[in-house]
Amino acid sequence: MGIVKISDQMHENLRLASTALSRSINSQAEHWMRVGMLAEMYPDLDHREICQMLVRAELAGGLDVALAARGELDRKPAAAVAPTARARKQPH
């Protein structure tokens, strides 16, 4: 466990969101970090797809397990997006 310093404004945003979503401040911060990490790793995925990825990861036993199962734990470049998302976004 480590300590992360954030601005007072971000802490207030975390406090408000955590209350509204019935999470602890730490849980809310971790959620935002996980979503942000995945958004950077997979820029073609939208928020809904990222949330679905997090749910699948939870069912599979964690994000590392889900990424390893997809063959993506080796930190591929952000341009390497899940094939289903890439195929779906192409015009027909």
C-alpha cells in the first residue's frame, strides 16, 4: 500500500462521487484509476465497454487474470485494441 497525494479539489470530487455511489473514498479512487488505466490501454473502447471488461475481470478472478486470458498482460501498445471492439466500430 502506498500514499498518493492529490489536490484538494480531486479529493472533494472523490468524496462526492463515493457518497453518491455508496463506495469508500479509496474504492472510488481505485475505480477511477482502473477505468483510466484501461481507457489509456484501449483508447477505442468506450466507458460501457470498459465497465464490461471490469465485470468480466471480476468474474474471472481479477484484472490481471482477465488480461492474461486475452493474451494482453504483456502490455501491448495502446493501439492494440480488443478485436471485437475494432470489428464492431467499423462501418458496414
